[in-house]
Amino acid sequence: MDISVGFWLLCLFLFMTAISVPIAIAIAMSSLVIMFTILPFDVAMMTAAQKLVTGVDSFSLLAIPFFIFAGNIMNRGGIAARLINFAKLIVGRLPGSLAQVNILSNMMFGAVSGSAVAAAAAVGKTLAPEYEKEGYDKSFTTAVNAASCPAGLLIPPSNSLIVFSVVSGGTSVAALFIAGYVPGLLMGLSCMILAHFIAKKKGYGTQHGHKVTLKQALKITWQAIPSLGLIFVVIGGIIGGVFTATEGACIAVLYALILSLIYRSIKRADFKTILIETTEITGIMLFLIGASTIMSWAMAFTGLPTMISDWMLSISDNPVIILIMMNVILLIVGMFMDLTPALLIFTPIFMPIATELGMHEIHFAIMVIFNLCIGIATPPVGTALFVGCSVSGAKIENVIRSILPFCAVLMITLLLITFIPEISLALPRLFGLIH
């Protein structure tokens, strides 16, 4: 097969994306057009239909709607306020205390809800009045919020890690989950270190927070433990082999429902909205996965991954150079495409190259997802950036200037994750999930 056909497949997809065709439609239509040029019409249609169905025919993918359902319940259950109070207890005495609270709250809430955007909206909205009261610059606080919220996509449970498991051909979800902890914490910690220096320079939060009595501290901790317990129950059960990731997602829903009943924070009428939102998000994700399966088949049939691999290896056979090239491409892609479609499209392209370099698939997964997480906070398609601006009321052009130092720090952390495999692999090895 002429690999130039694969090149035109990529060009057609990029063109459709550039003219604002919805990403899932662009993936499916560009793949079909190319398939019609290389296969008879009936064969192309039958092959596309089969790939669309088989792409979502995975037991592991059942975990996604249940985690989305659990996250939506937690989002409406008053969880953000409890986690923010707990974060204040931990980091409330640091310079720039509210910024530090924002970052830590995003890490916890993002992990519980499984959504970076939900974390940015919930935490940013809750802290906005306090930011204004203490005189924080809106562009700085928005940058802090947008840059730190993707940490929850690495700290499990994470739908992105489940998607990688499926698109990579069955990588262990348990191993991916446990591998995400250290990189996710590093993402949050790098933002906290930068926020510390910026806060000291600008004089933010020099009052070192408000004094809290032991009784108040115990009450705040007690209120936060049930929410954080979701992570320990689900991840502990998956790692311990008590249940699979899909069964863990069902337990997460049950846990969130019981918690919402105890808190009495969700009304009966809210469940209709929660179910509709869960169905909509699940439908979009599954169609996206199915369409990406068609594209993956078309790319493999036309030899596009081989073409890109040969091109990259023709430039250099040095693993360091290849990995840097891979990261640069993914960083650029992340600026224009959301995490899930980018993960679905570029994993089949770059994974054979990573395998040829001797890179562990778990290490590769964390590198790719961490890389694409940076794109969520960068223009022109940074969803977390736009949500953060809408919550704070800051102008995006001002926020871009403020977020650049955070992006630089995250890129340095990305290099550490790329070239120090044990950051991603140490915990899975410790738990006996990989060799």
C-alpha cells in the first residue's frame, strides 16, 4: 500500500479539524473518505461498521460511564467545599496560601471526580470570593487553577488511563492506575513550588492563614475523609485484586450515592440531570473511541505509523532525540486537540516507536498523558484555561502571560518523567503489577 495515502488521511483530518468539524466526525469522515479510495464501497462500509462496533466492545470500557456517573454525583454533592477546607488545613500557612489551597484542592477533587474541567470550575468558583477579598490578581489565580487541575487526570481513578489501556491493546488498568500517582503528585507539586515563589514576590498570603483549633482541625479532617475514601476504596480494591476496574467503577457509584444520601446534598430532581449528563458524556466518548478505531485501522492499512516511524528514525537513532521529538509533537497536538482524541489517534502511531526504543508501555502511557494534560491548560483549545477564565472573569490574554511560567515548569517535570522511567514504574513494580 502506498504510504502517501496515509499522509493524505492525516492532512484531511487536520483540514476538517481546522474548519471546526466536530473532532469525532472529522476522525470518522476522513477515515471513510480514504477507505473509499483504497477499497470497494461495500467493503469499506462493512469494515468501518465492524471497527466502530469492535472499538467499543470492551469490558474495560464499561468502567468509563460508571466513573463519569460517580464523578457527576460527587460534583453535585458539596464535595468541593469539604476538600477545600481540608486543603486549607494542610497548606493554609504557606505563602500564597489560597493559591496553594487551589492546587491541592484540584489534585484531590480532580482525582475524586475524574474531570480536570469539573475541578477547575468547582474549586475556582468556590475560591473566587476569597481571592478577591485578599487582593489576588485574577490572571495569576486563573493560571494557578488552570495549570493544576489536570493533575487529577493522572491521579486515579482516571478515564484517560482506561482509554489508553483499550487503545494500547490491553495494558493493565491496575498498573496504569498505580503508575499515575507519583507523576500526578509531581504535577501538583511543581505548580505549588512555582506558586510559592510568585506569591512571595508579590506578597500574597503573607498572613500565613487563619489559626485553627485542634477541634476544628479534627472536624475538617473528619468531613473530608469520606470523600477521599472513594480513592482508597476503589484503587485499593483494584490493586488488591478484589475487583476489576469496571467493578471498581460500579462500587464508586454506590459509594458516591451513599455519601450523597448521608450529606443530603442531592435532591431527587438532581438525578435526572446527573443521568442526562452522564449519558451525553458517555455517548460522546464511546463514539469518539469507535471512530478512532476506524482511523487506527485505516492508518495501519495505509502504513502511516510506519511512515512516521521511519521519518523520525531517519533523523536520528538516538533515543533521547526521538523522545524529545515525540514530546514536541504531542505538545503541539495538545494545544489544538483535547486529550482523549489525541490519545486515541497518536498512541497507535507512537507506541511502536517507543517499543522499538525499549520503552515500557506503562512509562510511555504516563509520558503521553502527562504531555497532553499540559495542552488542557494552553491556548487555543485549552478547555481548563477557558473554564478557569469564565469562573474568575479574567481576560484570557492576561491569563496567557501568567500561565506561561507554569507551562515551563510542567515541561521540565515532563522531561523528568520522560527520562527517569522509575518515576512511573517504581510503584507498579513495588506492588508486583509489572516486572
